[in-house]
Amino acid sequence: MIPVGEVIGTWIAVGLTLMMFSFIYKDNPAFKFGEHLYLGISVGYYVNIQYWSTIYPLVFQQMQQNHNYWVLIPTLLGIFILLRIIPSLSWLSRMSFALYIGGFAGYSLPLIVHSLLLPQLSQTLQPYGGGVGPVINQIIILLAVFSTLIYFFFSLEHRKTVGVISRVGIVFIMVSFGASFGYTVMARISLLIGRFQFIIDSFRGQ
Amino acid sequence: MGMGKRLLACMALLLLLPLHAYAVPAPADVELSDVANDEGNAVAISWDWDGSPTEADQFSVELRVNDQLLKHFELSQQEMQTLTDARNWLSGEVGTLLDQRSSAKAEMDQAQSDLDQSIIDKLPGSEVAGLRRTYWQKYRVFRRLDKQIAALQAKFAARTYKGEDLRLKALTWEFLNEAMRNGGEWISAAAMAPMASVGTKGARTDLFGVNAARRNDAGRLYFTVDSISVPNPGTAASDDSSTGLEQFASIPINLVPDIEYQLRMSTYGAAESNPMDPAAGGGPQLAEQISLGTVTPRGNAFDKSKTNNLVFALLFSMIILAFIILARRNPNMFIRRIAGLEAVDEAIGRATEMGKPVMYLTGLQSLSELSTLAAINILGRVAGKIADYESDLIVPNRDPVVQTVAQEVVKEGYATAGRPDAYREDNIFFLTDDQFSFTAATCGIMMRDKPAAIFLMGYYYAESLLLAETGAATGAIQIAGTDAEHQLPFFIVTCDYTLIGEELYAASAYLSREPMLLGSLKGQDIAKALMMAIILLQAILFIFNGEWKFFKDMVTPL
Amino acid sequence: MDFVTLILNLDRKIIFGCVALLVVWPLLVPIQMPIGTTPEVRSIFSAIDALPNGSDVMIAADYDPSSKPELQPFTYSLLAHCFEKDHKVHILTLWPGGPALIQQAIEEVGAQYGKSSGTDYCFLGYKPGNAAVVGGLTNSITGTYPTDFYNRPTANMPIYQRVQRVKDCDYIVDIAAGATVEVWIAFASAPENVPMSAACTAVSAAGYYPYYQAGQLDGISGGMKGSAEYDVLLMDKYPNFKNGGARIAGNAVKGMDAQSAVHLFIVLSIILANICYFIANKRQREERRNA
Amino acid sequence: MIFLKRQLPIIIAFVAGIMMWIRYYIPSEVSTNLEDGYLEWVRIIVGFAAILGILSLLQHHMLKIRMKRPGFAFSYVTIAAFALMMFAGFAPFNFPGFAEKNMETGSLFNWLYEFTFIPMQATMFSVLAFFIASAAFRAFRARSMEATLLLVAAIIMMVGRVPIGDLISNATPTFMMFGNEYHFIDFEEWTGWLLNVPNAAAKRGILLGVYLSQIAISIRIIFGIERTYMGGGD
């Protein structure tokens, strides 16, 4: 026996899928309906998730079960953010943003240096060796990193030597963008395959 | 507070950090020291080892239980009372519920298998429906009991004030006490590990006063101990059935700072068969027991392994700050011309000619992101120009906070251009938080309003192509600028002009000539030059001598 | 209108039609092309496989329905692999759209392997704040997630008696549709020294190669192809997996024919368009010379 | 008042930023607790910030309906869908035929998620496949050296990373070099090199710049030079 809710649901899902696909033909009322429905559903979904996964456990449960009333301070700061829609009180939200963004700037600064900047820099300084092929690759990497950095160097006009090096930089940048593009095509096609798979499965009754 | 004063305050705070090191003497070939970690509870051991270690060479570290340690874990009278009370209360409350729950579970499982069977047997619908109803009844009974028990256990945790901590503490004390009583005071501190697995991250020499062992240095091994492993004494015998609190096999307990530990290391030679598998008959063969000496882990006021981080973070920050100050004095700093910016006027002019609006997107990230800020900066300039040309400006937003700021910036832009009356607040609106409903809605607006020029600035995700391709299909001039490198290829392919990566920031500095942006950009350039110098110098060093790794060591994080 | 102008001014709806056809056809009539595996995916597989049975694996499934076809198969295969090896799984998401998808996956695979929540795995759910959440996990998992997705207190769970923070986990896998891989590297993997791999959408895969190159990521799986490769590896090593339910095995494998077909079509159409473009250019030049 | 509106936020940002920065270098329990507490606060604040979006959205659609702007009827759809989702998530009673708890598998909330949200979002995303194909066809021309490079790299990736690439590689003849056997066309090898060498290196160059920008913005925020995030006005 197949559950009724799932059957109805699947057909609704197929209908909505086709409705959204109609956009590629042209903008039409069916798509507009779908677009607005999606908007409402998504916002409703996010409110629920935010409430049940953050505000409820971190604020209400903390106060009820652990009698931890410290959470009232961030709650108040959170409410300050909501005051942004009232122009005369919107300045209160600055306190919240100052704490959140200011603190986070300080929090992430050393971590960026430690986890991202230094390892990437250090990796460019690998000792050379391991045969002809690897050494050539290492030289290419060195050249690419250096010339890309030159391309994004804004204190010098791109003329003469700098122009040549930055041109080399743009070559590497373009190759890397090409790789990204190729990979992205793959991603998008997969998504389409997933969708068609769903429609086919629904029609086959799987 | 002026910026200079803030800078001074920062320096003062940093100077307040007292730096101290602490080490305890040990046998000649073994070096013991406290290492800085968050709780000040780690001990570093490095020692000489003949020959190169292999996977087969095992070792373990043990420590001797002492009174100090026991005392640390001893429960106070009051704590003991709290724990016993809470346990008694819980077993009283939960006792019968537990039995009820297990019988309810059995009933539910039975009902479920009946239901499954009925579906497999293709029984008539009414019977299946009846069974399904029964199953759901049983399920609800079980869920209710389960919820009650969980609530009581949560209350238990609340009653004992961090109840779990207290339980662990009690269990640990029991174990340590047992170890003391049995005379076998040596307990395992680190699980047995293959010798070859020890070492540090990468190779580096002594820098900034941190001496980590070198992997290339064949005979020197490096290892840290930060916890003792306490097997739960009650695992098999008493499975806490009266309270329903689940049991566990062993607990890692962090070393306690400021207590003196006596350490011993046992090494095991390779066994004939798999040394880690007692069933295979081999078992590790104890080779040697080395007394390591005593050591007291202390929390350091400064984590020395993070010295190079501090140096670089401060250096880069100071360069950037210094250039911002310089730029305030002299805002005419040179920044190279950025292709694509000339097109801005052209695009806006065309919109005016055609009598169509201009659309400006600030990206999909929140206001805290750099790219959004840059986009908003450029928006301010663009708004001013649009006000001059008397076109309409549409700005859909994904983030409500960005929306409010965008409104203010555009209003200001119109006011500066002397046309505050032309500003229409509801043209800068919030759509939705969700990425694809935002994209769908924006594409819808593009198709309906057919803007003559579209600016795609800020950070974009997968919707980049959808937006840019829809825009291209409507025939608009498109200028994109993003630091989202994944999306850049699409903008390059579909848009008329694209600002690549940091060019977006440079453009916002170039257009606004704001000292903050200019100086910061200049500072980054200098930092970049520094990095390029390091890369080049290290490469030259390598050419002369492959062993010279000064710069590499300097930037390798520990 | 001759062929060249026709191609250059081709209505895009024709291309849309071709793409749709090339996707649907191989799905209806599979060819089953053999799937090769790449070193990037093999290293994820062997990293998970090399962990001793019963290790703790933290899985961050940071995606939502929009990337479901690319990443959901990977989540299924990874979970199956972990449970096959009796690893303890800590799974969570930094994306608000994610929880329901993970719930589907973990409940289905968990049931298949007879694993129970709280003991063998814990589904921690969603918390907003990206780096703030990851940073919190490095201090205390149960502190950051006092309750799991089902609102049960985590502190009592047997799984969290041994594991207290990220550092106690043996491995991290980020299944990411967005830029969360950097967050996991910067705030968890690198500072806590826990090895990590990433399975990401094919879009971002190329962008993570610097980290792979620098050894900050053990492996990268890109998109549906990566998932298919993982399935192939899993089926090679654990033959019983092949029979272990159609939903898990080969979900991504099925799509690979269509993937190849459309890729080939796009490549050929680009080449064709470029040839026409050159001919048209040449013609224009000639006309100008003649004029 | 000016102090509260202008100076105070800057002071808060400065103190919080410096504290969180220095905390990183200090290994102690206080510093861990500081980090822990701060991160928890941030999680709560961010949770509230999300609600702001909803308020603005509703405001926008209400206004649209009140002013009877073109297409205002669709705003009813949005508001109704939102109300339905809220009802499903917050209703204090069980829905007949659905699971009892509002987030559980089989609940009305989950049903709506699975059969409306997932298909619509996934479809919206998959429409990209068509667009990417047409964009590749229309815009991908070897106009300049840069464009040609992008094109060639993309084509190698597109063919090389799907099963058909393996088929092509294995079909080409082989030759011997340095004692190893190589295929004349070996897509796996080529794509691997492309990704690991030029791609990784160029991305690294870009990333190094990006990290510096992030450091710069952090510094600017901490020292109160960057104030855009606070919004304009007085």
C-alpha cells in the first residue's frame, strides 16, 4: 500500500517542477505563481528552522531548564537588530553589530593568518626536487603565484615589465577560470539530471 | 578617541602579555617540557631514539597517580551529597518508567513488525489500517515515556549543576583511588601508538624561540600528552540501570595544570604477528621502560607556538594602518586605471537615452562582507551619476540590513547630485533571504522591466550565470564585479565588463578616493610586495642551497 | 540565410531542447559507461577506510535541496561507508535548508545498518552563524549543540562521553555547496589539527585545489561524478554494498551517461559555434576589402 | 546622545575586537570561556537577525497589496504560503494523518518541505543547465588570447572529467617513455595537471590577495575606521 500523502505530494512536486521549468520558455503566470509560492514557503521554512534550532534551545530552554539568564543580554541585542525597521530606534542595532562584527573581526584575524595565509604561502616555498617533472611544475606554480600577485598589484601601471608579467598572470587566471567553468558545467548538468530523474521516477511510479 | 590613541592602547595591551617559559630537567636523552595549550594541561616529550622508527615499534606513556591528583578529583562533602541526592531522586523517579519504556518499546516493535508483515502479505486494506492505528498508538505511548525520561534526566543534570561533570569527576576519583589501593599506581596516559606516528607538523628549525623537534633529525621524536584515559570501573558490573543514564567505556580526562606528574615511557618492539591483535597470539613485546622524570604542566600566558602568527598579523595590520594614516594626509595616492570603470558612464547614458531603468545588485552576502561593502560604495557613486542623468535605479536586495544601508547610500547619492526629489525609497527593496527565490524574483524583474544597464557587484553564488544570462537576453549592458572566484568565469563570458577579484575593491577605492579605502589598498600592496619578496628570496636560496629554508620556516604555522 | 548565420543566430530554445533530450534519453535507455576514479576521490575513500573501526567522523553536510542531486548521493555513500566501518558519525549542517535532507539520509542509512541515534551517530541539526558554530565546536560540541536535531539533550548521550570537541574526532568531511570548506579549514581542521576532506559541488571543486595542493585537504570530490566514483570504490571494496538497497548504491552512477552526453554536446556546439564565428569574421573582412 | 549613537558602538567594536584577537595568543581557561561565551552570543544575535528579513519581506508584500501594484495578487500567494508554513511549524496540536511533532519525518511541516520547497528550489537551480549550455554556445568565442585559453581549459575539463573522457583516453594508442606506458590522449592526467598546477597556483595567487583584504577589513573594523556596517545617518 502506498501512503496517500506521498502520492499527492509527489504529484504536487511534479507539477511545481514543471511550473518552474516553464520559465525557460518564457515568463508566464504559472511561473510567477510558483515564484511567489516558493518565496512564501522558503521564508516560512527559515523562520521555523531559525526559531527551533537557535532561539528556542539557546534562549528559552536555557532559561527554563538551566536557569541561565545570561542569554537575556544577547537576546536584547538581537531585539535591537529587529529595531532596524523603526527608523528612530535603528541606531540601537549598532550596538549589536558592533559587538558581532567587531568581535568577529578580532576573532577571525589571527585564524586567517594561521589557517589560510601562512599555509598557502609556505606551500609556495616548497624545496625543489623529485625529478624533472615535479621541478618544472614547481617552477610553474612559483611563476603563476608571482604573476597573479603582480596582476592584482594596484600601485603600478601595467606597462613594460610589469605589463608583461601581469599578462602572464592573466594567462594563468584564465586557465584556472576555464577549469572552473568546465567543472561548473558538470555541476549544472548533474542538477538537471537529478530533476529529470525525479520526474521520470514519478511517472514510472517508483 | 582618535585613531592614534587607539593604536597606543592596542600596543599597551599587547605589551602587557607577560612571556614566560617553564621546563623541568629530565634524563639527558629525554626532554620534558610544558607546552602551551588552552588549558595549560599538556606535556611535551622529546627523546632520542636509535634507528628510524617503523609502524611496528609501539610505545605508550604512563603516569604515576599521586596524592595531589587524587585530591584534585576528590568530591567535597557537599558535592557528594548533591550527587547522591540527585541519583536517588532520579532512580526514584525514573525506576518504574524505565521498565514501562522497555515494555512499550517491545510492544511497539511487535506492532511494527505485524504491520510490515500485513503489508508484505497484502492483507485487505481495512486490516492494515487497523494495524497501522495500533502501531501509532503504541508509538505514541513509547514516545511519551521516552520524553518523560529524557526530561527527568535533563532535570538531573540541572540539579547536580553541570551534573555530567560531577559524575565524571566521581568516576575518575573512584578509578584513581582504586589504582592507588592496588599498588599499581602507573596508569596509562596516552594510548599505545606506533612510533612512526610521532613527530611535528613539517620540518622547521628554531625560530622565534620555539624549539620543536625536526622530522629530518632522524633520532629525535616529539610527542605531547594532554589527557589520561580513565576506564569506567562500572562498565560491566553496574550498568546504572536504576537511573537509565547510559554507560560508556572509557573517559579521557585532561591533565590538571600545576600538579607534578611523574612519567614513564614503555616501548614495545615488533611482535612476530600483528602486535595490536592479542588474538593473533603476538601481543606487544615490552622492550624497555624509561623513567622520564617529573614535569608540571603550566598554562602559559603566551602561546609561543603562535609567535610567527602574531608577528605577521601585527606586521600586516600595522602596514595597513600606517598607510591609512598616510592616505588621510595625502589622498592623492596613485592607483592604476581599472578597465571597465569607464563603461559605467556609457551604460548609464544609454539607459537615459532609452528611457529605461538601471538595475544594481549588491550581491548575496551580508553587510559584514567586504565585497558587499565595496558594492555599496560603488552604488553610492553610481546613484549620483544616475541622478544626474535622470534615470531610474532599481536595487533588489537579499539582505534586509544591506537594503537599509543601500537606501541611505542612494539617498545620499541623489542628495549630493542635487536631486533629492528624484529619490524613490521603494525602488530599493528587500526580496527574500533565500538564494533561488531571490534569483527567480530578480530575473522576473529583469524580464518585465527590461533595464538598459545591469550592475552585478558584490558576492554571488551559483545564481551568477542565471542573473547574467537573463540580463544578456534582455539586451542590457552588463558590468560585473565580484571576488567570488567560482563565479568569475560566467561573468567574464556573459558580461560586457568584469572586475576580477580585488579589482572590485580597487574600483571602489578608485571611484570614491576615500582615504580609508585608498590607504588600505596601498597597505595591501605593500604586504603583497613583501610576500612576493619572500617567495623570490626563498627561491633564490633554494638555488644556492636546497637546505636553506629560513623563509619557509618563518611562515610555516606550527 | 545560410548555415553560418543560422548557427550564429540560433534560437536558444533549440539548445534548451537538445539538452533536455540528451538528459532524458540516456536516463530512459542507460548505456552504463564504465566509471574511472580519480586520485582526489580515492584519497578520501582510503582516508575513511584507513581509520580504525569505531573512529569518530564529523560530517558537515552544508548544502540544501538546490544541490541535492550532486551531494545527497555522496552523503548516502559516506554514511554507508562509515557505518560499514562502525565509525561514530557526528553530522550537522551550517545551511538552514539542510536539516530535512540530512534527516532523510541519516535515518534511512542508519536504519539499514541498525545504528541508533545517540550511540552510533548523532544528528546535531542546524545552527546559524557559520564560523561561530565551527569555532564553538572546537571548544565543546555539547555546549554548542545542547540538544540534537530531535531536541534531546546531547550531554547525556553515550557518543559524547568520549568525544567532547572537534579535536577528539578523527576525521572531518565537509560536504559543501558553498564556501564553508574554508570555514572548516580555518576554524577547525587547521587549528585543531584534525585531517579533513571535502566533497563539494563541481562548481567550487576547482577553487579548493590550492588547499588540496597544500595538503590542507586530503581529498576533493567534485559533484555528481565524485559521488559516482565514491560509489564505485565502495562497491569494489564491499561487494555486499551493491545489494544493499537501490536508494543508496548507484544513485549517482546512473546519471553519468547523461552527463557524458550533454558534455559532449556542449563541447561540440562550442567548437561548431567557433568555426562559424571564424568563417563569418573572414567573410566580413573580405567584404570590407572588396568595398 | 551623540556618544551613544556614534562613539559607543565604535568603542564596543574596538574592545570586542581586541579582546577576541589577543585571546587567540593566550592559552588559559579564561580565554577559552571568553571565546565560548562570545560565540554563543553571536549565534543568538544572528538568529534574531534572520527574523529581520521576514519582517521586511512581509512589509514589502503588504505594501504591494495596499498600493495595488501590478501583480499584487501574487503577493497573496506569498503571504498565504508563509502563513501555512508558520502554521505547520508552530501549531500546538497534531495534524491528523501526520506525525505528531512538527519537525519529524512525516509531519505536515516536513511534507510541505519535501513536496514543495525541495522541488522548487532544485528546479530553479537546475534551470542553470540550460542557461549554461546556451551561454557556452553564444558567448564562448575565441575572441582573444584570454578567451581562447579559458575555452580550451574548459573543453578539456568538460570532456576529461566524465566517463566519456576515460573511454576516449583508453581508445588512443600508447607510447613508451621513461619505462612507463602513456596514452597519447590521457584526460585524467591532463585534467589532474590542469587542476593541480596552473589552476591551484593562480587561485593561490588570488587567495593570498583575498586573505590580505580580509585582514585589512578586520583591522579597519577593529579600529573603527570602517563603519559602513553600522549604517549611515547620525
